[in-house]
Amino acid sequence: MDRLFLPAGAGDGIVHIIGSVIDDSYVSGAQEIRPGTVPAFWACGIRTPNGLSKSNKEQIKILAVRGPVSAAALGIEGQVPIGDSALILPAIYQPVRAPSYEGRSICIPHFSDTRSDGELLAISNCDAVVRPNIGPDLADVYRLVDIIAAADFVLSASLHGAIIAAAYRRPFCFWDTGLPPDVPLKWSDFATSANFESIFATTITDARAVYDKSIEPHIRLPALAPLVESAPFAVRLDAYRKVQAFDASQQSQSVPPALSQAVPINLAHELIGHLAARLNHTPGIDPKERASQEGSPSLPAEADAHLPKRAAHLHDQTVALLNDRNRMRRRFFQRVKFRWRAARYRRVIQRSGLFDEAWYRKTYPDVGDKPVDALWHYVNVGRFEGKNPNPYFDTNWYLWNYPHVLTAETEPLTHYIRKGAREALSTGPDFDTSAYLQRFPELKNGNTNPLYHFLTRRDDDAVQPTTPAPRDTASHIQNPGPAIVLVDEIYPPPPREMSGMAGTANLIMQLLESGFRVVFIAYAQFHDPSRHRGWLENAGVEVIDGSGYPSIDAYILEEGARTDLILLSRIHVGGRPSSPGSGAASPGPA
């Protein structure tokens, strides 16, 4: 939920986003809880062919359904998107390695199955049992996904166990445990949506044969973008872009890896992966209860011997941290990533010779003669405060004039060292890289950085730099896409990596990258200039202020018909609603 939706919903009604719940019992239950409400159903399925009466159907909103069987029974074929919400997972979540389950076959019983692990393993001949009975925390959900994505084969009596396996391209099959399925229609509903035959198998051997013959050659999962576009909640823009990219990868038949290979295998990953080995634990089952179950398999006791005491201690600390809240888990890895990047930036800058420590200490008294590593301070603190590494590299100017650097998730000076110099990007209002390279063409081979060449010879009159010409931004402003007017209190500073308060700036960049024409109005600074205006215009944002219109009302009255959406941000911080025809001359949000 937190990775897909913004924390805003469709009113105060009742919304179902998973399960076989399009049924009279759920409609009646919703109306009992909140009389007069209109329940909404998204990516759900029916329970029985006639489970929803005509009268109840007229009182609900169906935004999307799990599969063609549900659509046909409801008489809405071709009218709403098809797909189960769990199929979205691979687009927004990359599983963490679970080494204890890699290369192993797992069976997933229904959550109501009370038989012991030993009995279930005897039926299936799988290597391990994974229970879907998990806790309410998102970390528990992600942990189960991690296990399914790591497994060699998934034999599942839980429909969503099979759906998650299919989503992450793990071999799977529906499992006949000997007990009647609770909702028979849901299996064929999903299978039909994914273009394969609904066949159940009892043992892992039979399941592999079914997968090889009847599932793998035919399975085609539905596109995710139409499903997300019909969602009942506001979708995160970054999540929607990931969904689009995922759909594109499927259309090009490039299968994404089940596990993220972009993140190095670090200690925390290894410790998490050894959870089952150390505690002999299956999600949803207490370790003591499992140990008492007859025939319950366990990993070799000597597996624990491979974990040093220190690693075991760190393991406990790490698991406690990551399972506290999922956001804590992400924050932990963000810090690791930030520190790793900061160390890399420091090495690159130090080797380049472009950091002037004496100038930095003299220019910024908060650093001065304090016993702190000045370069460390710049990389970890100073750059976020707009401090510069030398008198000829202006951090803010560089970001304002080259907005693509904002989305590159890199430190500005490092970007210039690695790419900017080769692209002839200027470093500030006092150094024109392009003109300097024309004067010294021997530097174009890339062996010597042009700014370094100048800094080491700046006392020579022959090497004095020229001022960069102003950029022509007219071509950037005329974006032909849908027009969005964003009204905020003040001009936002450029987004900074790990800044924490760059929501408005990041939203603007994402809207521009998605093809929107963005118009920005700062109502508290409508008649006042701001140094933060420059990066907006260079990024392609059309900035409206008092130089062109007497008030925000006047702009809305003139341009409102050509505007697709107006977003109001922080109107409670001194703004006021605007009404057409009010004649107000003072600026205020529209």
C-alpha cells in the first residue's frame, strides 16, 4: 500500500482491493458498518456465479476485477480492467534475498489448514512448508514475498501464493491438498486472466510436469497500467512510472529478475536470509510449536555453527529493526546507501583536486578551524546547504542550469568530474567550460579536467575564463502535454538527494518527466523575486508572477480554460481560496 498509493483515499467509504469479495455478504456487511455507503471493489473477484444480486450490483462501484470469469458473471466484460492487485508487486517491490529457501520447493497450504507440516510434506514431497498466516505488519508481508520469490518451485493451496509466484516468474502450480477449495471459481478466474489452464496437482513431481506442459508455454499476465489507472486511491507518480516500465519490459519479453541484482549482498541481507536456519522458523508458526509437530522437518543443527556469535547478535538487531516498521527497513538501507555514496563521492573529489580546503574553511565560518574533515563536511552536509567546493564551482547554479542533474541522484561536483566536463557544462557564472575548451583544445581528450587546469594556472592572465551565456529555455517551457498549475506558498529550492523536504520540487520533476506542462505560482512571493525561481524555469516550468498578471485570480480567469488540473499546496499557510469574479487584486491560491 505505502509503495503504491499516496496517503489519501476515495472519501470515507469502504474499498475492497483484494480477495473474492464481490458478493452480497460483503455488500450487506459494508452497509451495516456504514449505512448509505457505496462500497467499491478493485481487482477483486466473485465467490459464486450468482453471489451478487442485481439490486446490490446497482449499489456498488466495480473499478476492476480479478479475471474474465468475474467480468462475465457480472456482465461487465470489456468495461473494466482485468487483473489481481498482487500482480503489481514486482513493479514496486524488489525482494530481499532469502538464501534458506533458494533452490528449494515450497508448499503453501490454505490459511485454514490445521494439519502439521509433517503431514503436508508427506502429501506434497516438497522441501518446506510456508504458512500464509502472517502478522499485520507490512514487513511480514514482504518477508513472505521474499520467500516465494526465492523458491525453486511453489505448490500453493493459497491462491495469492500462486499469484505472487506467477508475478515474480517463479514456477508454480495449484495444489490439491485433499481438502475441497473454499472458493473454486477464483482459481479458474485467475488462470483465465493469465491465459493458462486451471489444473491442480498433489505432489511436487506432478506439479512440475503440469507447469512445464500447461503453464509455462501459455502464461501471459495482464498489463498492469490499466489496473493501476483504475485504482480507488491516489497512486504515487513514481510507482506509476515503475508500473509503466514493468509493462514495457513484459512487452519486450525481457523477464525481470526475481531478485534485485542491483543491491550488493551485504551483511544485513545475509543475516535476514539465515532467519529460518537459525530459528528453524516458518512464517506464521511459533518455533516451539513447529518443533513439537510430528514429522516436522528442520534444517541441520550445525547450520547455526556457521554463524559467528557476532553475526548472530547483529542478526537479532537487524531483524528487530526491519520488522519494527517497513519504513524503518527502508530507512536503514537508505542510510547505508547514502553513506556508501558519500564515501565514493569523497574519493572521486579528492582525486580530482577540485576541492579547495583552505578556501572552504575561510568562506564558511561554521567550518572554519574546527577539527572536522572539510571535504567530509562538504559531501555530507555542505552541498545540501548550497556550499561550494571552490570559488569557481557554484553548486546551486549548476543544479539550476542543468536540471537533469537533479534526477541523476548524484553529487553535483562528482557529476561534473565524471560527465559534465565532457559535456562542456559550465560550473558557475564565472567559468564557461565550453569556451575554455575552445581556447585549450588539447583538454578535449579528457585527460585533464578543464576546471582543474584553470585552478592550477589561474594566476596566468592567458587562462582567464569567460562567463557562460544565459541559457535559452523557451523550448523547454512549451511542453505540449496536459497543463497542471501548481500553487504553493513559496518557490521550492532544487531537490536534493536525501533532503527530506523536497516534496514539491520532486513532484515538479516527476510531472515534467511524465510529459506534463507545469505552471508554478508562489502566492506568498507573487510580487517578490526569488533565487529559487531560476532552476524552475531552466527545468521547463512556466513561472507566473506579478510581472505578467495583477493577481492569481487574473491568471486563472484568462488561462483556466486551457488548464487540465490545479494543485493547491499548503493553502493553510497564509493563502486564501480564490473565486472567479471576486475582483481581488492580491495574490492567493486559485
